[in-house]
Amino acid sequence: MIDSGHAVAVIAAMGGVTLALRALPFLAAQWLHKHPLVQALGRFLPLAIMTLLLVNAMVGADRSHSAGPAPELLAVALVVLLQWFGRHALLSILVGTGTYVLMRNAGSLSF
């Protein structure tokens, strides 16, 4: 059996490390905002991450059903068009997600 004092000390240490790791970006923000590497990553990384997530989701979803890539391609096309012309990210995401869900479940819907 583990000693209760030892368990409390371990939990306190884990809590302290967790708190420090979560507080560090906020404490270092004033220096990070001025660093050229952080500025370059701030411009490039969000688009790269979203592109990778999109490709991964489309490939994984396309393999999981027999309807082919039509639901994924139509949803992505709608999101791109709405974002291109409307510049309203939330609306684009909602319409794309709704279209995708409706197309994927069209065969299983019964009214």
C-alpha cells in the first residue's frame, strides 16, 4: 500500500508541473510575440494545420462508406465558396457540416 503522505506529495508535484506548463505561454507571451520565428509560424501554421486536418478527414471518411467522395467534396466546395464570397467562417462551417451530415445520412433517413 502506498503511504498517504507520499501520494499527496506526488499529486501536488503533478499539479504544480501542470499549472506551470499551462501558465508558461501566458507568462512568456510578451517575449514570444516579438520573436520572428513565432510570427512566421503564426502566419503559416493555422492554414497548414487546417489543410492537414481536412485531407485526413476526407480520406478517412471516404474510406468508411460506399457513397464515394461526393459528400466530402461537396461539403468542402460549399465551405470554400461561402468563405470566399461571404467571409463568415461560422456560417461556412455550419453549412458545410450540415451538408455533409445530410448527404451521409440521406439513405438512412426516414420521414
